[in-house]
Amino acid sequence: MPAHHPEGDDEDRPCRACTDFKTWAKDQKKTTLSTSKPGSSKPKDCPLAKDELGRYTWGFLHTLAAHFPRQPTETESYRMCKFINIFAQFYPCEPCRLDFQDDIKENPPQTKSREALSQWLCERHNTVNVKLGKPEFDCSKVNERWRDGWLDGSCD
């Protein structure tokens, strides 16, 4: 059972949302989970590692944009912009959070339409992909990827 950490002691521990599992385990002077067997994967109920958190978060945000109203009301547009800015203040990975905050200051959320939001978010995601050395996503395909499914029918 993990040791109890008193309130306020979190600053002394590595952030699981900011560190991949292997690095976190090494930092904790552990090389494997005590319950793991060689070749086994970690249980599904473990805290998300940085890359999992990022993948699921991008999936959520893109799906949210894909289902945003085509022509939102002024209130809906305002609320989505507010949501993105609040989200950017509380994302659990600090380096990612600060980077996203800087990016949205330079490139404010585009919430006047579903298309504008989807394209804006794709551009933000590609900014991160470039920084991580990952390939950029073709933003002309956001609807296929996040709303309608691929044109080849593979999602049907």
C-alpha cells in the first residue's frame, strides 16, 4: 500500500500526469510494480500517465469541437471560449498547462462556428505534435476523424 502523503506534500512527489510511468517508477526507486509479472501490462485502474492523459484529453477536446453547434449562439460561443481558458488553468500536467496557456494567449480560441473551433483545435494540437516530434494531422480531415468516421467505412 502506498505511503500516506499529508496535505501539501504533493509538491515533493513527481506528478503522474506529467511523467510517463517508467520514469515515475524510476524516480520512486522502483523498476517494476510489485504486483506485475514480466510481460504483463499495468492494470486498467492505474492513474493515467502523461501520454495517456494527453491522448484522452485531445480525444475529448476534438470530440467536443466536432459536436459544438454549427452556428453557436453568442452565449454558446462565449461559454466555449471560457471553458477552454478555464481548462487551460487546471490541466494536471504543469509544463503542458503552461505551454497551452501561452499558445492560447497568442492564438485565442475560435468559437464562432463548429468549423472554426475544430480547425483552431487541430492547429493547437499540431503545434504540440511538432514540439513532440510527432507528425502533423491533416486538419481537413477533422470531421472524418472526430465526428463522421473515415470515408472508407472502417468506423462503421
